[in-house]
Amino acid sequence: MCCASGPSWTARPAGRWRPSCATWTWPRSTASSAAPAETAAGRRRRGWTRAWSRCRGTCWAAPPATAGWCRAGRAAVGAGGGGARRGAEPARRAPRVSALPGLAEIAGSRVAVLLLAGGQGTRLGVPYPKGMCDVGLPSRKTLFHLQAQRLRRLQQLAEEQHGTPCHIPWYIMTSGRTMESTKEFFQKHRYFGLKKENVIFFQQGMLPALGFDGKILLEEKGKIAMAPDGNGGLYRALGSHGIMDDMERRGVQSVHVYCVDNILVKVADPRFIGFCLEKGADCGAKVVEKTNPTEPVGVVCRVDGVYQVVEYSEISLATAQKRGPDGRLLFNAGNIANHYFTTAFLKDVVNTYEPQLQHHVAEKKIPHVDITTGQLIQPEKPNGIKMEKFVFDIFQFSKKFVVYEVLREDEFSPLKNADSQNGKDNPTTARHALMSLHHCWVLNAGGHFVDENGTRIPAIPRLKDANDLPIQCEISPLVSYGGEGLETYVKDREFRTPLIIDEDGIHELVKNGM
């Protein structure tokens, strides 16, 4: 098997980026000689896995052996590395990804979760932090509530597997504008059943906002307009607030970092963590395949031999539209702000590399006071810049970087816009994504849905577009983290919708009403 370089970028003098060398290619395996005859879509539907490597060939391997409680297996996984000079080794076969190593790490209380929750709900049309948003689920649970219950269920699974009590510390980074309201929300809801001492809040830094003329804007007379320093401000905040010291005191060795607005996020995903551990990675990224060339997500690729995320705004349309022999986008590894780090790597970043990170300039609509009239101006278009660092800026310092690809419909549905906007990434799409996923879980566990006449509803496992209405089905994270353990609730049973399965049992629509 011969090696080929992964997707890389070469800088032109003018500052544009162009692809060079080969694209990501797939390792040939003997796991299934019949695989090449199937289509990519068909393989994905059947739950085949794909291995990322820097080796030539194309192969699809049968689903890996999985722990009994986890019915994943559709996820594609990627073994990367920091390029030739970082000692990456090509994969020799499709990896078998198990949740067991990750669960063992969790059972040993060596895993922490770090939530990036500094964003306000401005684009959602609400005056409070995104994590407090209710997308209209039957349970009315917020993003914070769902994520907290997933942590509780995961702790339970790890304890059942290994027989020892454990905890997953939850570090929540807020901004100056969201800190107090976030803390009050958690206090009001009694930390959603988590121990107070294991929920740690800290605040990212702030930087002045500037007009296009380079002058500092004023929020009001005598007060500078300030803005959060981006999710990459995490690394300075980890040091200044003593978070790394707290992790060291607790014995944390692996950290899962993610953004608050993804309703499908698998918090402290044991498969992702286990994969990173088995590969000896100090840094890892979850990705999804881009839906189209102009989708506004960055892509994970190599730039001059170093892995990093190149933002969609930095790639020309011609480059974004490039496709491989199989018709898939050449640069298709969409970044979803879902990462793994070892604490040793984070400590190096905080102590050594953070000062080397460069600020990115973002054009924004910045409310400010007109210094001549004293009137508050609410701009309708960008009128200034905010300086930000990004959480993925540290990929370049990794000595062993890996990529783990998952299906979008399983793990990524961000909440960014109000329902009144463009129909994408809003409360409705988030709600539908979660109910569609839970519908699949019921079908996979042997359950069925029927209409008002008792006729079975055809199994349609995924929504084709935002206009499709899903089966109304919600499963509490306290019942199932990722589809496991549902057979006792649903196997060989028929249900009418809406269906809710929670710790109190099964709730469904009956013939004479609820």
C-alpha cells in the first residue's frame, strides 16, 4: 500500500489558498469484498463505516463491533496526523471503533466537558443566552437541560459498566453579557440534577469594538463598546481563571469541547473519546460532510503540511466546487466546533502557544453612540469590526491530530436563527432534527408507529428537507444517551404520536385523546 498526502493547501503570494497534492483517500480493506459495488448513499444508509487515512484506495468496511448499549456504527472515522513532519502513520485497515475505552476513561473520572456558551440569542430574537432557548419540544427542555441530562445518563452508563461511581466535570465558558443570567438559570433549575461542585463557570475575555476607520466605538457616553474575544479566547481564560489547575486537581486527562447551539451534540461522546485515546491523539475534531460548496462552514484540511480549519470565506468558489472522482466535494470535512484535547496539550497551549494565536477580523453590526449627537445608533448593516480568536486555531500545534466524521442527521443541527428568518438552523429545524433522530431510535429498537386507524406508518428514517414533518417522538436523555436500552420500552410495540418516553414511562396519544 503506498502513501499519498492528504488534502493540503498552498499559499499564493496574493493570499489566496489553492488545493495541492491529493485529496483524502480511503484505505483498502479485506473486510468486505462486496463493498465497491454499492453506492455511497446506500452504504451510509446501511451503517457502513469509512476510514480516513493518507493511503490510496477505496474501501468500505462492515460496521464495527460495538458495546451492547451503543447502537452507533454509522459514523465514519478518520485517522489523521499533523502531516509528514509530525509523524503521522497511514491507516492499514478500517478502524474498529468501540465506546468501551471512552467509557472506561469516563468511569475513572478522567474526562471533562467544556461548553462554549458565550453567545447571546440576538439572532434568535431573544434577550437571553442560547443555552436557555426552548425550541418547542413536547418536554419544553432547553439546550442546557438536554445537555445536562446527557451527562447524567453517560455517568450512569459508565458506572453500570465498571461498577464504580464517577463524575464528569462540566466547565461552562460564558461571556461578560451571559455570565450572570447563565448562573441564575442553573441555580433556578438546581443544576438539572448535577452536583453543583461539578458545574464550573468562568468568563472569556472582552476586546474593544472598532469602526471601519479604526477608532474605538462607544456603547454609551464614557463606556467603550466591548465584544467577546471569540471562542478561541478559551485558552487565555483557562489560564487566567485557574481552570487548568482545577482539571489537574481532579485528575482530568481528556477534555471534550463543544458549542452550546447544537441540539444533537453527544456530550463527552465515549466513541469519539475512545477513538482519540486509541490513536494516541492529543487533538481531535469531529466533522460532517458538507452539503454543498457554499455551505457556510469551515473545512478541516492541511495548509502547508499542518492541519487546521480554513473558513468558508477564505476559499474561492472555484475551489469549494472541486469534486473528486466519486463526485463528492474535494474539501468536504465540515467543521462543527466539536473537539477533543488532552489536558497535557491544553496546558502547553495555555503556557506556550496562546500568545502566538492571531486575531481574526469579523465585520459586525455594532450598536454605538454618535459622539457628536449622543444618540444611540442601531446599524442595519455592518459598521465595524470585532477581533476574535477561534477555538480551532490551536490545531497547528498538535503532534497527533485525528478526524472523526459523523452523520449530520445523527449529531449536528445548530440553532442560529429565528423561525422568521431563512428557514435554516432555527428552532423548527432543531426540533425536527431531534424528533427524527428519536424516531429512528424507536425503529432500531423494534418499535413501530401507527396512524389514527391503526395502520403502520412507513419507516422514513430521515427528513429530506426542512418542509418534511417528522414523527413526533421525544426520548429523554435520562432514558437513552444514544439509542441504547430502548428495547424494553418499545420492542414489538405499536405507538401513536406524539410519543414521549421519559424516566416516568411512556406517554402517547390514545384514541380518545391524550
